[in-house]
Amino acid sequence: MSSHKQIKIGAIISYLTLAFNILAGIIYTPWMIRHIGMSNYGLYILVNSFISYFLMDFGLGQAIARYISKYRAEQNQTKINQLLGITSKLYLGINTAIFVILIVLYFFIENIFVKLNATEIVLFKEVYLIAGAFSLISFPFLTLDGVLIAYEKFIVLKSCEIISKVATIGLMIFAILMGYQLYALILVNAIVGLSIIVIKTTYLYRQTTIRVAFSYSDSTLLKEIFSFSIWTTVIAIAQRLLINIAPVILGIVSGTSQIAIFSIAIIIEGYIWTLAHALNGLFLPKVTQLHNLENNVEEVTKLMIKVGRFQLFLMGLVFIGIITLGKPFIQLWMGTQFSDAYLVMLFLVLPGFITLTQEIAQTYLVVVNELKYRAIIFISSSIISVIISFVLAPTYGALGCGIGIFTATMLCHVIGMNVIYHKILKINIVHFFTKCFSSFLFPLFLTLLFGYSISSFITINSWFLFIFAGILLSTFYLFVIWFLGLHKEEKTFIKATILNKLK
């Protein structure tokens, strides 16, 4: 099958997976928490969060995809086999180190998570052993996705993703109904994860000529791989320390109920991030082309404004919706015991009002090979977030972590990154904000007032009233944005796009 068709079908499967994840999350998550309990759910999130810090591909997945693509273009299968031999041994070495770390940490669990009671500590240890064993078995196979990408096997890759999601939730529902509760969540994840590894490995063995050369060594190539992946690794670690470490902090200073509350805010933030990044990556070739032009920065800025305005148009309603209707949604979805997740969600999501409009600048940072600045920003924001979270979480729980993340994101990713865009990339940031936001601010403000008016006059205590309020808000938003926010050429583009879809 052609590369173009692989990408097209793979993209369709990706959107199906996204739709399934959102639908399953809305329906399955509250059902699951009701059956296993808030405390057990908090333990489940805590175990996964704690172990995840030690299990990442350290940027090697991207390096493998890059080098295999290069060697495939050269039709050098021997080099591919040698590359995989080197990286496989590297993964096994890292895996051994992680094994030792996880074993040592096991004996200090009571000292780390002092807010867990005796029963929760026992459960945590048992689940920790199961999840840790699966993670160590699966870690050396993290190369599989990079290989599938390099061989342009997008259909297999994306099919495995949706099969994994459907199978995991289906088996979890069955296991919970059979009374297994917390253990079911961990065991099902392990069983499905190992099955997917077997499917991917079998496919690559049968459909490609890959045969891993374990005996091969090349210190020069190993240095190249490390050089390529170092900043990606730094960013990946810092990203986890910014948000994903919050459950661990709460496990240390607060408790499982606050972990559960924070996890609900994380779920919603994840859905919004996924929707906002639907365009992510599509502009890399375009930005690369613009970089080669004489007036490249000016052209990149124009594209940044154009994409930023459409992102603001699409996501403006989402932001206003979660501000005005977010609390009744959480109460209807998860119950009143999760009401505190509303403020946490706002702190996690609202910085995206700025950052999500600047995807082109982030892409340009990659094109000009200045990713180290983003890595430094991520490290700084993670340190600030962790410090503030440890100070506030003992008193304010999940909200304290939310405040820490919000403060760090605003200082580093909003203010800091815009300084980098201006100083390093030479982008006229003032011009960007003026052109991108000026015509949208008034209609967004009107929609915000309208949303608060709806929530004041309508007591939203049912899904019917929530949907009704959502339709009213959406209709008003589209009306004021169309007449007060969008430029003439943007309206023309939207009309043409809709007409083409209807043909």
C-alpha cells in the first residue's frame, strides 16, 4: 500500500481512536470509579504515575525512526539491523538500571507516601509489583513504534492503538463486574499491553526483513543517537515533572481522594489538548519551506497569525464553555464529590488560551534547531511547579498542584517562550498578538457574559439542560464571532470549505 494511503487511513483510525477515548472516558470513567471506589481509583492513578517516571523511551523512538528512514532510503538493510542491535542493547541496559531503582523504591514506599493508610499501602505495594513487572517486560519493546513509523506501517500502528483501547476497557468492565476491582485495572493493562507487543513483533518479523544484530557495536553511531535524542529526552522528563508528577506529590502530602480529584481535571485537560493539537505537525513541511526564503521570519509570522486565529476561533468556544459550564458538567459526569476538580481544571487549561495559538512558533523552533531553549523552559517550569505544589498541596490538595502548574506555565511557557520567540527567532510578538487576538477579544468577552447569564438563569441539574445550555452558548458564540471577530477572507475560506464538503 502506498505511503499516502497509509497516512490517510492511519489518520482516519487516529480520529476514530480519539472519538472512542472521549466517549469511553465520559461513560466508563464515572462507572468505574463508582464500582472500585475513589480511594482505589486514586491508588491506580498513583501507581501508574509513579512508575511512568522511570519508563520512557528517552527520545530513542524518534531517533530510531529517523535513522531507519535514512537507511531505508539508502536501501541498506544491514545498517537497520545493526542500528536495532545497538538500541536493543541500550534499552536492556537502561531496563536493568530501572529494575534496580524500582526494587530499592519498593522498600521505601511507606516513607515516601506517608499520607496513605495501612490498607492503602498494602494495596499499593501489590499493584506496584504487578505494574512494575509489566513495565520492565515491555520497556525493551518501546522501539517497535519507531520501527513501524519508519517503515510507514501507519495502519498497523494506529490499529494497534484502537484495539488496545477497546480491549482494555472491554476487559476491565468484565473484570470489575466479576468483582476483581483494583487488580483488574492493572492486570488488564498488562495483558493487553503484552498482547499488542506480540502482534507488532510478529508483524514486523513476517512483513519486513528486520533481523536484530545483537552482536554489533558502534560507539560513533551510539554517540550520534544520544546527540539527536538528548533535548527530546530533557523535554520529555520535564513534561512529566510539570503535570504528571502531581499525583505523586499528592500521594506524599495529601491522599488518594485528592489524587482522584486531580485525575479528573487531567482527563478533561487531556481531551482539550488533543482537540487543540489536531493540526499539530501538519505545518512542519510548510514552515521548513518558509525558513529557506529570504524574508523567512516575516513569512513565518504571517503563517503564525493565520493559524493562531483559526486555533483561537475553534478553541475559543471550548475555553468559554469550560469556564461557564465546566462545573455543572463535572457534577453531572462524576458527581458532586468531584466538584473541586473544576478549579483545578481551569488552572490547567487556561494558559492554553495563549500557548495553543503559537504552534507555528514552536514548530519553527524545531526547524531552526533551537530546541534546547524549549527544554530549558520546560525544566524551569517543572522546578517552579514542583516547589509551589509541595508548598500548597498539604493545605489545598489538588487545587494547590493546579495553582503550581498554572503559575509555572504562565511564567515560563507564556512569558518565557514569548521572550524566546522574540529574542531568538526574531518574531514580532507584539504584532502577532495584535493581529491574532484584537478582533476576537470583544466577541469572546460577550460570549463569556452570555455563558454566565445562562448559568445564572438556568439551574443545570440534568444532561438535557446541560445540552440545551451548550447549544445556546455555541449558537451565540458563532453569531458574534462571525459578525464581529472573523475577517472577510476567513469567512470566505470557511464558506468554501463547507460548500466543498457538501458537494
